[in-house]
Amino acid sequence: MARDVATLVAGAHEGRTRDIARLISMIEDGAPEVPAIMRDLAATSGHAQVIGITGSPGVGKSTTTAALISGLRARGERVGVLAVDPSSPFSGGALLGDRIRMQEHATDAGVFIRSMASRGHLGGLSATTPQALRVLDAAAFDTVLIETVGVGQSEVEVAAAADTTLVLLAPGMGDSIQAAKAGILEIGDVFVVNKADREGADSTVRELRNMIALGDHPDRGWQPRVVKTVASTGEGVDALISTIDEHRAWLAESGEGEQRRLRRARDEVEALAVAILHRRWEAGTDGGVLEKAAREVAAGRLDPHAAAEALVDGS
Amino acid sequence: MARDVATLVAGAHEGRTRDIARLISMIEDGAPEVPAIMRDLAATSGHAQVIGITGSPGVGKSTTTAALISGLRARGERVGVLAVDPSSPFSGGALLGDRIRMQEHATDAGVFIRSMASRGHLGGLSATTPQALRVLDAAAFDTVLIETVGVGQSEVEVAAAADTTLVLLAPGMGDSIQAAKAGILEIGDVFVVNKADREGADSTVRELRNMIALGDHPDRGWQPRVVKTVASTGEGVDALISTIDEHRAWLAESGEGEQRRLRRARDEVEALAVAILHRRWEAGTDGGVLEKAAREVAAGRLDPHAAAEALVDGS
């Protein structure tokens, strides 16, 4: 342990990549210094615009992320990226072509890219992503992109953590219909039909617009937009950034941005509380109180609800 | 409230569909009777074989589920189904063809089919699925099929709840490669290449077998199997059931079945404990203690870790 928390936090404030990376690693590992890190970061949060990027594998999330980085850099923003997508080249699962596209950003001091583990934590992303966001916020990134994958809990969690959520689709994958079923319509602020030079792009756009129009969007004040891009060539990316800006302006005017930040804080505090309890319940010899309770339940000597109440009241 | 818990539980023991359905609804709704239900069910658990069925949209999960029901019914088993897949016809998002295939089972007294909400609960599936499983267990179903979708937390949770996890793929969807990336290889006990009459089935099988052989499967005692099916015609379904039986025998001999049940009890107790705390933290005026803490954190007056600790120690 060469450097203490205060030094690392000061380094992050100055935008030093190594210190930022080190702090996020400590958070991911659940290091004993995490409470001190959070304390030192508390007063500096709330400035970065957080953009969630989600969609099925193959729709071009990483290429779109790379294109957004370029577009945001071009207007002078500093950009942080958290990749919680296991198929993302940012987090290691790259095809060669994707890796090459990333290279230009890897050496840019105004860009910080970090992959996050998407599994293994109680509560999934929710326990560590918001804390990693705080670090990037303290490091004064203007925009943070969170890239994640798929249909499921992690995606909903990312939407909860983001100011603006982009849902990516590609033509002809049958995605739009599946998306509706899976409830993706409810989480998207902007729908991006990527690979729009492919056949079927217009009908995917039409289908999405119909679903948005028909969908159950009780007066939420923001009608989700549909944008076409070809992220690999950069086509449509400027329009996408303008749409994100529009949404950002709406968040500020409507007060919804404030609401989202409050909800985010609530989720973060709750996820941390659950993580603290998880450690307590597993601490001690013989697997801890949780393991003992589980053995009684598995043997049919105790019902799970009574076991849970005992755990809560003993904790 | 026409009937009390003891009467409903007695009805479930006798396999009365309406009572089973009513108990599961009460669990899903978090009814005040849940602790009493769990108490009454405690001693009767642990007999049903639980089979998780997962895979991307379009691979034929529902058709496979229907084919498995038929196969298991043919040998006299009573079969329960929990559909937590938002795109499943069991849970409502059916195409007409799928619905027709379901009809034969809808009127069979030896089959109970139930859709479960996959969202909105803290902890996702984990809070209610194991409790619903207890109800089906008490109702003496021999096998319970849990159908879920996608890549993400909910899938991992289903694998944690199941004795045997089937991962479904279809040829030519690029699924096998994505599966490996997304960590699906780690959760599958049996890989089912469905729609095996389509081009590319054999290469998907080969690819899977290679990945399993190369994969990091540290002496876990069970080498995942790969089975080809055409669920829509029933082809390969008997072989799939035999493979499931093999896995079941291995679970019993190796002691792994006991380990999985213990782990399941642990997850269940913890999820219930978290749900109890969640309700306490949200109770009271003005959003409860959690909301108050979140407001302090959002304003930068309190760091999230300190807020979480206060929540835990005050609960």
C-alpha cells in the first residue's frame, strides 16, 4: 500500500488515470478503504452526465460507444467509459476489428476506459457501478458512458444509474419485437437503430415509432426518440449526440434529472447497506449465521421466512 | 379473504390447482400471510426435481418446455412450470402457434403452469421464485420447469435455483460464441441445440463441445452434455430427458445435489432477509429512512457508505 486514500482521491481530482483506476479497483475488490474513499468523494459528486448504452449482442454497442467518444471528444469533453458488457471489447471479449477501433482512444488522456465485473456481487451492478461513477465524477469527466448487454436485471440497473439510456437495435434481428416483450421500451430514452445502411432499417424505425406511440407511456413528459446511425462510419452520430443533448436539457428543465439523481442515491445506499449485511452474515466460523440458518432450512427444521427474520433481527 | 392459510396449504398438498395458484399469488404480492404460508410449508420441501430452461429469444424455449412436459407426462410425472420469461407464451407473450401447442397441457390436471413477474423486486427472481418452488414442492410435483430468458442476472439466479440447468441454443444465430462470452457455459449442465434440422446444427454442436473441452471446468465432476433436439416435432426429446435423468443420478451420487439445495436455501433466506429490510427502510412517512438518507447523499451532505452503515445499524 504505497499511497493513502487522500492522495489517491487528490490524484483523481486532478484526472490522473492511474489513481482513478486504482480507486475503482479498490471499490470492485471491496477493499477496507472503501468507506474512506466514499467519505472523501462525497462532496464532489453530481456533475457528470451519465449515459447508459444497452442492447443485444451484435447490435454494435461497442462501435457506437467508440463513435460517441469521438463525437464528444471533438467538442472538448472529457469522457469516461464503464463497460459492464461481457461481450464488449472494452471489457476484454474483443474481435480484432473492434480492438483496432478502440486503439485511437486508448492513448487519449481525455478518455478513461474501464471494464467492470458484471457478476458475482449480490445485487449485480448496483453495488459497485454507482461508486465507480462517483470516482469518475470526482475526476471531472463531463460524460460517462456505461455500456452493458442484454435483457435482464443488469440492464434495468444500468437504466436506473443513467441520466439518459440509449437502447440499441439493428435491422432484421427481430430485435424490436423482442425488445417490446422484454420491456426494453420502458427503459429507453433514445432508441438507436444502428447499422442503418442494412436492409430493413426503415421498417425497424417504423415499428419502434409505432410501439412508442401505442405504448403505455403515461404522461412522462419525454417521448422517446428514434435515431438511425451507422456507427462504423460515424453516420448519424452527430444527430444522436444532439438528441442526447435535448434529453439532457429536458432533464434539467423538468426536474426529472433531479428525481433520477435522488433515485440513484437511494439505490446506491440500499445496495451498499445490503452488501454490508451480506458480509456480516457470512462472517465468522463455519460459514457464519447465514450458512447455519440455511442448514436448518434445507433440513426442513426451520422455515425460510422465520430464518430471515432471525437474521435481520440478529444483525 | 374466504379461506385461511392452513386450508390453502392443505389444498396445495392435495394438488388443488386453485389453491396452488392462490398461494403463489400471495407470495408474488408479498401478502401478510407469507410468513404463515412458509411456516406451514417448511417441513414438506425438497422432493421436486427443479429444471431451469434458459436461452436467447427465438431458440425455442417454450416449444422445448412443452415437449418436456409431454415427455414427462408420458411416464406419469406431475409437472409444474414457472415461466419467468417475458417472451414466453406461458407468461403471456405468445405467438398463435405457440399458444396452440400449449393448449393440450392447459386442461391436463397433472400439469400446473404459472407465469411469474421477472421485474420490480429487489433481488429479481430470487425473492419469490424459491418460495413458489416450495408451494409446488408441497403439492408433490415430480418435476418443476423454470423457464427464463436472456443473458444476465436473472439467468444466473435461475441456475442457482435449479437442480439441472438447460441452456438452449439454435443453429446459425451466432449464439454459441456469444454464449461463451456471456458466461453461459458456466451455468449449463446440459446444452440443447434446438431446431437441429436447420443448417449449421452440427457445427454449433461441435463448437459447443470444443468450448466445453477447452473451458475452465475445474474438476467439477460433471462434464456438460450437448443434445440435439427438434422440439416442434419431439425429435431428440427422449434423449434430452435421459440426459436430465443422468444428471439427476449424478447429483444424488456425488453429493452435489445436497450442496445445491443448501446453496438454494442460503440464497432464499438472504433474499427474504433483504426484502424484509427493504420494507422496513421504506416504511413510515416521507418515504422512510432510506429516502431521507438518499436526500442527504444526493445533496452531498453525507457519503453513501456512511448512510448505508447508519441504515444497517438503525434497522
